[in-house]
Amino acid sequence: ETGVTQTPRHLVMGMTNKKSLKCEQHLGHNAMYWYKQSAKKPLELMFVYSLEERVENNSVPSRFSPECPNSSHLFLHLHTLQPEDSALYLCASSQDPGGELFFGEGSRLTVL
Amino acid sequence: EDQVTQSPEALRLQEGESSSLNCSYTVSGLRGLFWYRQDPGKGPEFLFTLYSAGEEKEKERLKATLTKKESFLHITAPKPEDSATYLCAVQASGGSYIPTFGRGTSLIVHP
């Protein structure tokens, strides 16, 4: 496999469910990101992991919890989500922090 | 606060009709400006990085240029397969390395 792989591609969950999104990068990059993309809005950075350091957007609710066990894998744990959390969640990686981003295909999340 | 504004929001062209997309930005100092292409239902795909005013980069029918206040993405003789949303992102020098994205321009090229 090459590039950045995200699973699942589509997820429907109720507000009381707990699920996780998974991302894997095969590019040997040093930084991984979670972005949220909603209609008519700019890409919103949620979390960055770079060289074992985590940077987070302070406006992201605590019902989103990231995990980065190593430089190739990134998870986004979802718990007690709200309907307004429905969006496309994009994982990306870059060789260096802030460099060109290589995105996965995204996970389309629908919260009922 | 860093700001990135893309215009127009949407653009419809006939095949072969050249045009330009604009990305204007306000940052304390520019470290880099990025262009991405995004097809429906997919993640953005990196196109170009520009670092300094006067710099230009080309790829097939696309040419990106940069001034101190804005960047243009010129599309020459577009084809229907150029239809996509084009995103601009700006990275400021100093402080956070996280780039700020614009809302994008949705381009449709009719055959």
C-alpha cells in the first residue's frame, strides 16, 4: 500500500456510540494530522502529532480523542458525538511539521 | 490573525476557456503558500508550494504565481477533468507552523 490510508471510509453512528477512525501512512513522514471538513467551511485542524509532540486546536470538544502509537499510525476516538459533528474527517501526513500535506481519502461520518 | 480569502467561491468555464483563481492572504510574514486540488468525496491532493514573491510554478495546464499579498492559480485551456475544488493554504513564519486554509474555489469545466 502507498500513501495515506483511512478506515472506515463511511461511518454512521448514534450519539451514544463509541467508535474510532484509523489512519496509516506509508510515506515515512514525521508528522500526522486530523482535519475536519464541513460544507462551506475551511479545513479545520483538530490535532497534530509531530516527533512525539501533540498540538491541538483548543476549540475541539473533548468527545474527540486522538491517539498516535507510532509515527505511522493515527487514531481518532469518538464518544458521545453530536449531529453537528457529522463531517468528512481527513488524515494527513507531512515529511516535516508544516510541510506539504498528503491526505487520505477521508472518513465520512454521520451522527444520527 | 492570519487570514486567507479565495475568490471566486465558484467558477464555471467552457472547455478551453482560460481563467484564474485568486487567493489573497494576510500574515505577519509568509513562510509558504500551498495549492491543493480536491475531487468530490476525496482528500485534497498537493499541487504547489510557493515561498517568495515573484515565484511561479507550473504543472500541465496549471500555473501558480505569488505576490506579497496574493497568489493566482491560472488555468490555461481547461478540460472537464480539471473540475474540482482548489484550496489555498498559507503558512506564516514564526509562531505556529500550522497552515491556514481558505474556503476553496469550486471549478466546473463544461465540455
